[in-house]
Amino acid sequence: MKKFRTRVKETLDPGFGTRYQQDAKRLINKDGTFNVIRKGVGFSSRNVYQDLIKMSWTRFFFATMLLIFSLNTIFSLIYMGIGMEDIEGEIRGQGFFHNFSQAFYFSFQTFTTVGYGRLSPVGDLSSFVAAIEAMVGLMCFALVTGLLYGRFSRPNISLEYSKNVLVSPYKDGWALMFRIANRRQSLLMNMKASVSLTFKEATNGEMMRRYFVLNLERKNILFFPLSWTIVHPIDSESPFYEIDLNTINDYDLEIMIQMEGFDETFGNVVHSRYSYLPSEIEIGAKFQPAFKTDKKGNVILDMDDLHIFDKVPYQQSEMGNQKLNADRNIENQKEK
Amino acid sequence: MKKFRTRVKETLDPGFGTRYQQDAKRLINKDGTFNVIRKGVGFSSRNVYQDLIKMSWTRFFFATMLLIFSLNTIFSLIYMGIGMEDIEGEIRGQGFFHNFSQAFYFSFQTFTTVGYGRLSPVGDLSSFVAAIEAMVGLMCFALVTGLLYGRFSRPNISLEYSKNVLVSPYKDGWALMFRIANRRQSLLMNMKASVSLTFKEATNGEMMRRYFVLNLERKNILFFPLSWTIVHPIDSESPFYEIDLNTINDYDLEIMIQMEGFDETFGNVVHSRYSYLPSEIEIGAKFQPAFKTDKKGNVILDMDDLHIFDKVPYQQSEMGNQKLNADRNIENQKEK
Amino acid sequence: MKKFRTRVKETLDPGFGTRYQQDAKRLINKDGTFNVIRKGVGFSSRNVYQDLIKMSWTRFFFATMLLIFSLNTIFSLIYMGIGMEDIEGEIRGQGFFHNFSQAFYFSFQTFTTVGYGRLSPVGDLSSFVAAIEAMVGLMCFALVTGLLYGRFSRPNISLEYSKNVLVSPYKDGWALMFRIANRRQSLLMNMKASVSLTFKEATNGEMMRRYFVLNLERKNILFFPLSWTIVHPIDSESPFYEIDLNTINDYDLEIMIQMEGFDETFGNVVHSRYSYLPSEIEIGAKFQPAFKTDKKGNVILDMDDLHIFDKVPYQQSEMGNQKLNADRNIENQKEK
Amino acid sequence: MKKFRTRVKETLDPGFGTRYQQDAKRLINKDGTFNVIRKGVGFSSRNVYQDLIKMSWTRFFFATMLLIFSLNTIFSLIYMGIGMEDIEGEIRGQGFFHNFSQAFYFSFQTFTTVGYGRLSPVGDLSSFVAAIEAMVGLMCFALVTGLLYGRFSRPNISLEYSKNVLVSPYKDGWALMFRIANRRQSLLMNMKASVSLTFKEATNGEMMRRYFVLNLERKNILFFPLSWTIVHPIDSESPFYEIDLNTINDYDLEIMIQMEGFDETFGNVVHSRYSYLPSEIEIGAKFQPAFKTDKKGNVILDMDDLHIFDKVPYQQSEMGNQKLNADRNIENQKEK
């Protein structure tokens, strides 16, 4: 296996360290999280809150239901312990389930503060417990109010990344290309991309992680209403320059992406991470246009079109993947 | 048609791309949005939330009413399905509408947790459904609480832009001028303006969008209590320099404006976009003062005065629209 | 009256403009607001919200009470219009006030969703109105919830400024000095001060505002747990250099202060503005220490001590207020 | 006692001042607060709110309970003052406690708006007071809703700092090292560390605080999923260079740390402060690895492992603690 060329400047690790064990998973998951498990943290109300904020709506729904029904069950059992004769208006009957259902309805009518009054507490103890329950109920809904708002107002970003990184024709050589689009209605501004490459390599017998920043044709755009194709030219400054890309599956590499933008709706800076593995690199391919204009002059951007590409024949040049440093310099000057 | 001069440095597209189809609408709408329709996004609770946050108060009011009345209608029908004899205290009667109205009042008294108790559930099933409804009702109002707060606290900006861009006398030449003012009571600080010009032009038979940044006399102000006149001098660095402005309606151009500021009330950076088309450019005109001082020493800023201008005779000089590069340099030095 | 020397570099106006009328008030009020009245803005829900967020607690309390009592009065009158016989359980009686009070209690029990049920609606119309009122009530309290949170969580800053600007001995000359302290428990960080001078002067017969930035001995501090004395040395770069400070009341000047910091509790950048008029400048005075250490080693910072100073004899040197440019340069080098 | 060498550039104080009295405590507490007591601030609703936001959950729980029970007690006494005959449905009895408990249950049923109706107000006065109480109750829970949300959504950071600062072998000399890890699930990015040294020293008979910034091997990392060891090399630019570290307990010094990062969950910049005293400096020690990989490829980060180190023999070199300026320069070049 050919080693990655080292003429290109290596980068400091972005915080992962260089001494990963060989069986460690990918660094960045598809959802932007890291494969790290924290221990010894103890209980933290904040972590519970953040879990509740980040979990799916289905899980959140069931967690809320579970909490409310558990609390009501506990209070129902307390009322039964106090004695059903302390609750006025219930339909007298026998058996645990009859009494429990009566206590449960009373409990729910108290917890939600609906308090019809057909069932109402008469004894001192049940009156006191009912007062506590009504308060607990209100606290619960106060919490739910905060959680609902927290879930919606959390500044985050939802980008659609193209399924593949393409090795596409670029000027008289090749370039790595992938595309992103905003899945949200919110306006994103001042988008910045930073792409880096990491791979494991045996150095002096020890497995080490190495990191390279990949140069981009363009690092940022002001507005982001459409799709954005991020381009890394495989020129002499690229770590891919002397690699035979047909053998790319042999390398234990990962292309790590970090996007930053300003979400205008929330007035907040948002970040997105993503990573591609070798199996997701498509050698010799070209993206089809991602958007079209309809008859009314609106531009239509379809998320499904983001992934579509055509195959093109790939052939590595003799001198490496690209010879266009000169061209690139001109491009750079234009950009400045 | 005279082409725009190309001696002036062209700018990279701000994210719109250069290959727009000929029938595409303007890039930036008057309300700062873009003419892009997203497809393939699927349902997203976040997008629904953002729509609810951004819609008008009238639409928000009707959407809320619709939700609440629909839920109550559904619960009313469920109670009728269970049987009206399960609700104690209702006025016995016949006919769908009589029963529905009784069920509906009971439903509303449960949903809002007002629970007078004249109507109250007695059967197991109706008691259980009522418990669920009270919970749903509280959740609804939790959501409305969050939405109301979200609508009010969303950091945004409301600027009044003068209806026209004027070509006004400036030093011994001409300049493009437009004015803005803050429609809100909130204090805006550190305002920054960036103005660019885009137009479509046939290049080698293909329609291409081209972009130019317009130099400004002054790019930012620290405080923004009054109006601000943004001035682009038509000097030799301006793309308008060699254009006969009387023929400006012949060009398919758009003047795009991006304002940024810090809203002190929300402690947040806010943005505003706007654009002018050729029909909104007034050749040979001068703004009247936008504010006056009353007898108590208060400065009065009337939004309606922002648009008022006087006509002045316009004549292009021989050498282009302005010859004052020398003067401008002096001005620049003063600014530094 | 001696004119301000113009050897010192003038500054661009910070957004107030230069052509103020002679009878205009001070630019920045003691509470940091500007003397500008906006007209032609029309009704804006956002402005109403911001007023409610910014008003005093007393006014907010009365505004809330007024809203709730008005709504209840309106609903009471509607119930009376429908007819009191539609409300079950009320104490039958005669006279407008008897009926109104019964309707009002029913209305309040509905509005707050307490719904005891002694009073409850029986007719269709009153049941429907009661359903609407319960909903309106919940909306009201949703709004109040948001307003209360908005009032508390609005990122702002409360600085205590010393009552006077002192002309104090500084090295072998004089300096303008004032002090600030944080009135809040919240931690302020990365404080930045910018101080400028504005005055009106007849230039070619026309009254013009002129602006000067005042150099500071130190422009920022990292932490702000104690008081901070902001020092403007009156050296040859100061607009006060050649002024006889004893005649300072003759000038129509204003010292404008803008402070910026990061409030750690809210995680937000906050700003404060303040201004001093000539009558608040104390010529020849020195601040007493603003904090002391108690026996337990705690540092005690008393807001009242911030204003205390001792008089010192002031005498202007021949060559201007200060001759210490050389010293200052050394100081500057140390700071870099 | 050997003085700290002064060849190293001293730093301006970060806001604490230089004239601390000798009996003053440490500058930064372990929880990141400062030892400053504010006086003359007066009552401020904002400070009360911030206290409620920052206090522990236990204290918050008791404060809330205290508020609710106090209000209910006050309203109960008012109802008793009005006369128990004004409350319909209460169980007639004698004695203060019997009546108080009835009034208290009625009060709670009103305050929580549960309003069963078995107890309900009949007289004008009790009806009016009950209306007010229901409103007060709703306001209370509105406040609690805001407080709960405020407590959870306050942007803050919880870092685990290693218990000791180690003097560890580093290249061919020594370095100060400590470690941090994120105790939260939230993602921290763009972490920046700044470390400074302060100590008291008699200068011309007067005790003065002096400040030095400590150079770091690396000042920031992009991602922070694992632990981060912050390293200050004791080279010729270090104030520790000529100090015999075995005598470090003789100095009245404090190592002050300020961390800054971007919390992605809250979309906010967060800060953490910490400080080490001489007794926490471990001379001659080396950290054990802080994380390991499990069989599934997950990286396990245990907070308890953060503090574990092995002892290594420490010996100061003749020329000072380190001679590796040359090496350091190379390192720096690599970093750039």
C-alpha cells in the first residue's frame, strides 16, 4: 500500500488526539456526533434536560406520557391508602380495580386542575394530598411548556449532504466534490466550510492518526438559498495528489466536514458535522444540476436531486492527479 | 445596448450561482426572502414551528382557533360515541345538534380545565377520555405559550427603505443614494451596509449573471437613532461610471442590499435584505431632510418623510459620471 | 470663548449627523436612550411587546391588571346581556350591581379556569361565551408567562457611573477620570470602553456638531469584579489640551460613553451608554478608594463609595494641560 | 525567599487591580466566582431572578414551596377574616385549626385553579378575594414556568478540572500540566485556554499583586469530545524558569485559568474559570491516559480517571527548569 505523501503540511489534531486504538470506530458519525461515552459524570439535571430536548418527537411523547401516568398512578395509590371514603362523590363499589379507577380519575382531574367537583376530597389528608398533586401537576405542565419551547427554539441546522463524494473533472485535472442544501425554511447566511482528512498509519510500528486540512476552491458563501458544491482540487497541495484513487478503499481514511453558518430565524451561529468513508467516494463522476426554474420564475430545489450524478471515465495523469497549480494561483488572485 | 464596463473588478456570486435561466424572477424580494422553493424535504416539525412563528398575527390567530376547535370537535364526537348518558348533568334532549352542543360544552370545559362540574364524566370510558383531553388541552396551551413567546422574542429587524434610489449630486459628480430608518423602538447599533449590483448579460451566447460590489462613502455607523443615507459615489471604480444612466431601464439589473446590525433589546445580530429594480431608480433627485427638531429639543423622525425628494437636473459629464477620484482619496484618508 | 483646538484629529459622527438645530437636547440621556421620536411607524405588536418588556415593574403590574379586569368586565357585560338566568347557581337578586357582581365572579372563575361550578353556564349562548372566555384567559396567562420570562431574560446591563467626571492629577499632568461598577450579581467580562466628545460650534455662521474620540489609558479589562476607573490623559493628543478647564462651563459639550461587555449569566454581549455635561465635570479632584477588604478577606464594593472624591488644587501648566507625551509613549509600549 | 525573576514580561492586571490588602482571599474560587461583596445595590428584581436561576435544585425547590405555602397561608387567613360562612360547602366546625384547614384547602383549590366546587365562595368579598387569588396563582405558575426554563436554558459549562497541576517531564525539561474534560453531553467547540499567574510581592515595602501570562503549548482545539491536557512549558519565557519548584509552597501564588468555548446545544459562547494554589501543584508527576477504547470501538472517558497520575523523580537542571527554547521555536513553527 502506497503511503500518503508527506510533502503536504500535516495539521494538528482537531481535538481527537493522535493515539487512537486500532479498533476505534469512525471519528464523526453521520449525525455529527462523536463515538465517546462519558463516565463518572453522575446525575445531572442538565443532561436529562438536554436528552429531553434532543430526543425524537416519538420518544419525547412517550417520555411525557410515562411521567404523567406514573405520577397519577402514585397519587391514585396514595388516595386509596388514605381511604376512598375521603373522596366525596365517587361511585361506591368493591374491588381494587373499581377503587383504583375512581381514584385515578380523581387524581387526573386534580393533576390537570380540571376539578369538576363530582369527585372532591373531604378528609384532611386527602385534601392536603390533592393540594400537593394540583401543584405537582402545574409544575409538570410548566416543565412541558419549557421543554416544548426548548425543543423548537434550540438553534440547530439540518443540512442535506450528497450521498457521495465525487472525484470529478475540474479544470484540466480532478477535484473532490460534494454538495449540500438547507433542509429548513430558515435562511442561512455566511456559510463556512472546512474539510479535513484523517487516516491511520503505522509510524515506527505504532498506529497513529494523521490529519490534513483539504484546500477548498471556495471556503464561504454569503447567502445559501440554493445548493452549494464544495470543491477540493486535487493539486500538488492536496494529500491525494500522488495517490492512485482507484485504490482508495485500501486506506483507512475519513473525510471530515465541519460547516458553520448563521441562522437568521434564530439569530444564532449553527454548526453541522459530517464525514465520508472511502466506500462513499465515487471515482469519475459529475453532479447533475441540483435546481431548475419553473414557468413562474421560481427556482425549484429538490433534495432528491442533490445526490444524482453521471459517470465519467477517470484516468490519473502521470504526474499525479492534477497539474494546475498555475491555474489555481490565478483563481486565487481573482478571489482576493 | 451599451455593455457594463468591465474595467471594474467583478465579484464572486454571493451564493446564487451564475447560471440563472432567463425567465427567473428577481433574486431578492422586497421582504428580504429569496425566490426558491424547496422540495423533497418531507414533514418537519421545525418547519411547521417556523411557519407559525413567522406568519402574520391574523393567520396565527386563525390557525390557533382552528386547532382548538378541531380538537374539541373530535373529542365531542368521541363523547357522543361513548354515549351522552356517561356525562352527568347534561340537559337531556334529542337530536344530533342538541347532544353535540352539550358534548361540545363539556369538551371545552375539560379542554380549558375550567371544569365547572355541572357537566362531569361518570362512566369509565368518558372519565378516561376526559383525562386525556384535559392533558391535551394543557399541552396545547403550553405550545401556544411557547409560540407566543417565540413570535415576540425572535430577533428580527424592521427597516424602512426609501422607495427610490436617487442619482443625486455628490461633490462635483453624482452618486446613488437611498435612505433607511429603524421602524422599531429597539436600539440598533454597529450598523453595516453592503450593496451589490447584479445583472444578466449574454456572454458567448449564454445568459450569465454577473456581480459587482458597490463602494460606499461610508460602510457603517455606530449608533442608528435617526435615518442613514447610504451613498455609492459613481466614480471611476463604480460599474455605473461609463453608463448613460438615462438608459438604465434597458438593463436587467438589480441593486441588492444587505444590512447588518446589533439589536440591543434582544442582544442579537440582525439582518435585513432589500433590492431595487431599474424602475425604482430616480435619475436627478435629492432627498429632503428626514428629521426635524421640535420646540422641546426632541428630534422628530417621520417614516413618511424618508421617501420625499426634490428633482434636480441630471447631466452626464463627458468623461463618465464622475471625475472625483482625487477628492475621494482625500475623503478616504480622513475616514481612516 | 476660546475655540477647541483642531490640531487633534476629528472623528466621523457616530450616527447622529452634524447638522443639529441649536435647541436640540443632549444626545445621550442618563438612561442611555436618545432624544428621538419616531413617527409614521403605525401599530406594531413588536413595539407593544418591547414596551411591556422594558417598562417598570409597577407599570407592568398595572398594565396586566388593567388588561385582565377590562376583559372580565367585557365578558361580565356579555353574560348580563345574554341574561342572568343562563347562569345556574347565582344568587337571584335585583339591580345592575347585584347582577354585575354575580356575572363578574362567574367571569373571573371562568377566565382563571378555576370553575368552582357553583356558578355555571346552562344556556347555549352563555356556555359558548364561557368556552371562549376560558380560552382567552389561558391565552392571557400564556402571554403573561412569556412577558415575565422576557422581562427577566432580556440581556441587559446595569452599571453605576460615578456622578462626576474628575480632572485628576495624572503623572505630571492631568487626566479626565470617571468610575463604573456592576450593580448586578452577574459576571461581566471583556469590558470595553469608548469615550468621545461632542460639542456645537459655529462654523462659517452655521452651527455644526463636531466629534472627537478621547484616547484612554486602558480601553478594556478581562474581568470586572470590582470598580474600573476609566482615564483619559489630557496630553497633546487630547482635544482638551489647550483648553482652560476653568472655563469648561462655557462650552456646549457632552462627553459620551459607550461600554460593551459579555454578561456570563445570559451568555450575551451587553451595552451601556452614558453622558456627562460640563456641570458634572469636577476640576481638581481625586477619587477615594472604591473598595476595601473585610476581616474574612472578602473585598467589599459599595456603590455609594463610587462617587466619593477629595478636592485637589488645579493649576493649568503653561504649555497646556499636560506635557507627558514622552511618558505616555512608554506606557503604551508596556501595554502592547 | 527567592524573588520571581522579572526578565519575563509582566502583564497588566485583568481587572483585579494591583493593590490588594494582605489578608485578601484567593482571587478566583473553585467554582469560578470572585470574592467580592457588592453593597449599596438596593433591591433588584433582576438579582432575585438570577439568584433563583443559579441556586441549587434543592434550594430552588424549597424556595418555590415556601412562596406557594406562604401565599396560601396569607389567603387562608384573609378568608377566615372575612368569615367562614362566606365559603359554601365547608364542614362546619369550631376552633382555629379546623377553620384554618378548611380555608387552606379552599385557598389551595383556588390558587391551583383546580376549583372542585365543593368549597366555593358565596359572599361578595370572598368571591372577589378568590378571583384575585386564582389570578395570583396563575401568575405564580407563569413565573415558575419561566424560572424552570431559565434554569435549564441558561448557557453554562461544566468542566472537570484535574485535581492537581503536575510538573511533568516535557521534551528535555519540565512543563506545568493540567487536564480538563466536559461533564456534559453537549458538544463543546472552539475551546480556548488562557492561563495566568498572579502572586503578591513586597515592592518598596508595599504589597503588590503581579500578573504573568503563561505561554501554552497549544491555546485552542476545534473539537472537545475527549480530555484536553493544557501544557505550559517551563522554558526561559516562563516566570517559573529560575524558581526552585521544590520551594513553591513558599510563594503566595495562584494559577488562574480561563476557558472559553462554544456550546453547540445552546448556540452560545460559554466560559469557565478555575484556579490552583501552590498546595495543588504536584512536583514530578505524569498523567495516566484519560480514556480507553472498548470492544465496540467506543472511546470511554471516565471523569475519575482524569485525576490519576504517576510520580516521576524531579530534578531541576542547573540552568533553570528547561533549556528547550530552540525546540520550542520549532514547535511553534509547526503550529503555524
